[in-house]
Amino acid sequence: KSDFISVCIEDDRDLRVDCLVEPKLSRINSYEFSWSSGSKEAVINTNVSGAASEPQFRDKSYVEELEPHGYRMTLTGYTETLPHNTTYMCKISGNSATITIERDLLLPCSAVILKTSCIWVMGLLILFQQMHH
Ligand SMILES: *[C@@H]1O[C@H](CO)[C@@H](O)[C@H](O)[C@H]1NC(C)=O
Ligand SMILES: *[C@@H]1O[C@H](CO)[C@@H](O)[C@H](O)[C@H]1NC(C)=O
């Protein structure tokens, strides 16, 4: 599992890929989102100069910037037809991250946030218990 890339399904069934790779300072700022299944690899969205995404994703995906660094790619219309296993890849200024997720194990984005805050609350509880000993 990678902390630098995460995949989830939005309420409207769009696929969301967050890429939190830190850019190399010396390089031109750029991003590239792609995925592969078996031996088939496809670029979904990129602004690396000279690179091109597959035409079928061009009006189905968009990319926005995340703070303090990173990019979020949203893809419409492919969530229901994902292959069993998909490897998601992202690259920021030449640094890359990869994650393989089975279709049935993709979580709703709202649940991902819930899980994080749940771990946070549990951490606080443990801290309180230790303070009272
Ligand atoms: C890619 O997009 C980002 C964010 O919009 C921008 O800062 C960067 O300069 C772009 N890179 C290229 C190579 O166009
Ligand atoms: C899916 O990917 C996992 C991890 O790479 C692998 O262990 C598993 O065999 C794959 N399943 C299928 C059906 O390809």
C-alpha cells in the first residue's frame, strides 16, 4: 500500500485518484495519471509536454491541484466497468506512485474520510487513558 496515491469512489460514482507525490524541485511541474490491467496500460490524463492521454478519457476526466502539493484526478463513466484488478499509477514531475486495488475493494470516498477520523478518535481515547493512569 502506498500513502502517496489513493483511489476511491465519489457519491456520484466517479472514480477519484489522489496523487500526493512530492514534486522534484528541479523539474518542471507536471502530472500524469494512468492505469493498467494485465498488460494493457492507458494514460488517463497528463500534462507532461509531449505525452498524450487516450482519446476516450479526454472529456471524461479532469485534474485539479491539491494543497500543499499533489493532484486529484476524477474520471467519469468507468466505475461500473472496471476490470477485476486495476493498477493505478500517478507521476508528478517524474516521481511516481502505484497502487493495485481489486474492483470490489474500492471504498466510497466518504468512508475513507470516516476511517481516518475514526483512527484519530481512537488515538485520542488511548491518549486519555494513558493520562489517567
Ligand atoms: C501542469 O499543470 C500544472 C497545474 O495546472 C501547472 O502548474 C504545470 O505548469 C503544468 N505543466 C505543464 C508541463 O504544462
Ligand atoms: C490481483 O492482484 C493481486 C495483487 O497484485 C494478485 O495477488 C491477484 O492474484 C490478482 N487477481 C487477479 C484475478 O488477477
